[in-house]
Amino acid sequence: MDVPAALRLGHQALSAQNALGATQQFELVLGQDRKNASALMGMGVVNFLRNQQVEALRFLELARAVGNQQARAEASFWMACVRRADRQSKPAQEALRRAVREGWSPPEGNALVDRELQRLSGEGPMFEQLLKEARGRKRAQGRDPQGAGSVSP
């Protein structure tokens, strides 16, 4: 199986909010490598989109545990989104603070991330300050996408 191709297809499906297609591709990858941070993160985001917060957090925690710093930062961003959706403001703020501290910055032109940034910014001044700090960072050119399929390239 071509893991990079399956990840790319999973990321494309996720970007199109095609949860079924994304799940199929990420599960193929996880069948080959249970510790693939990108596939674990993708599954976390898929479960978040399905309003399955417990499962989303489980996958995102796994991605944080096995991923590099970039993957951990992105997983923290998505954990903040899950916590916000679950009306857990303080844990959401802590997760967003961790993401920013670990170097997360939002990708350009990703509708899913943009939607979540808008929702997070509506949570109050502390969220706005953290997001302002993250937006002030420049992404490295040519950086490989991590998790959630090009959600954070």
C-alpha cells in the first residue's frame, strides 16, 4: 500500500468534509502503521466533524503521543476546537495556548481551519490574543502537511 498516497487522499477527503472517504483512507494507513501521527490526527478531525468528541480527543491524544513537535502542536489546536465545541472554555484555552507555545500557526486558504478560527475568536479576548500570536507566525515554505489533511500544511 502507498501510505503517502492514502494520506493525500484522506487529507483531500477531509478538506472536502467527506468524513467517510477520509476515514477509509486513514484506516488503511493505520492498518499498516498504528502510530502514523498524520492518520491519527485525521481520524481525530473526522470524529470532531461527526460530533464524536470523546473519540476525537482519543485520536488527537494518540497523535500527540507519537508525533513530532509540529504534529503535537496541530493536535493541540484541534483539541482546542473539540473542547470549544463541547463548551469547555478553560480546557479549550489551555489546548490553544499549548498549540501556540509549540509553534502552531494557521494555514492559509483552508476553509475548515478558518471556520474553527472564527469560532475560537468568538470565545473572548484570551482566545483572540492567542490566535493573533499564532497568525503572526510565518509557515516554513515546503513544510510537509501534518494530520487532518492539509489542514495545517
